[in-house]
Amino acid sequence: MACAAGTLYVVSQPVESVIQMVKLLEPLAGSFAVSIFVTGIIGAGMSSVIPIAMLAPVLIGDYRGRRVDFKSPLFRILAGTAVLFGLIVPYSGANPVWAMILSQVFQIFPVTLVAVAIMYLLNRKHIVGEYKAGWLLNIGFIGTIVFSLLIAYASVHGLNQLIAQYF
């Protein structure tokens, strides 16, 4: 939805609701447009919800050096909280297209932080021993960090322009 909204906006066909996206799919898919779109949305949602719900319990288990107990109260509370967090947009009545665009804009910032953290850790011989990063890997990390910063700048700049247009 975010890609369609951004792409079609340039050609003066702004997508601001889910219904508009289904209508844009109708010439290609005909009466199956709604079915295809709903199947895609459910697939996208499920492929995101499952790893998000499992992320915190798996990280905590890894940090503690224990196997994750998928039936423990902690796992159920953390997974349930993650799933409930995903319902904020539908229950708040927010525009799903805007929510998806915002989530994509802010997703680049953790990528930058993770790349910096991994580069830092891989360059500490007392942590990784003989597997310390070489110059080629460090060049790759620097390229990744620079690229993510450029994308972050472009994302924030584009978001500012979009907000200025609406407000």
C-alpha cells in the first residue's frame, strides 16, 4: 500500500484509502480484485505479526541463555502485547495508508543503529576473537550506514513535504 500510494501520487492518482487501492486493482483483476487484495493484506499481516510477536520472548530467552518456553506466561504476555499493539491503527480509526507510510519511514532508523552496533562489536577483538572484522567488511558496514542515513534523510524530507501539503 505504501509503494502504491507513493508511486501513484506522482502521477496525480493519490491513494488515501484502502478502497481506492481495490478500485485501482479492478481493471487488472476484475471481480477478483477484492479477494486478491484481502488475501494480500492478510498475508502481509500474518507474515509480520508472527515474527513480531515472537521477537521479544526469543531475545529475552537468548539473553538469559535459556530455551524459549512458548507456553510460559511471560511468552504469552509479551506475544499478546505485540499482537494488541498491532491493533492500534484499526481501533484508532487512523488512515492505514498513512500508518504504513509512517512505519516505513521510521523503520530505517533502527537499521542504522543496528549496523553501527554490529560494526562496533565485530571490531572488538576481545569479544569476537579471531573473527574480528577486516577492512572489506568494514567498508561494507560504512556503505550500509551511509546508505541508511541517506534513505533516512530522504524519508524524513519526503514525509515533511507530504505533511506540509496536507496541513
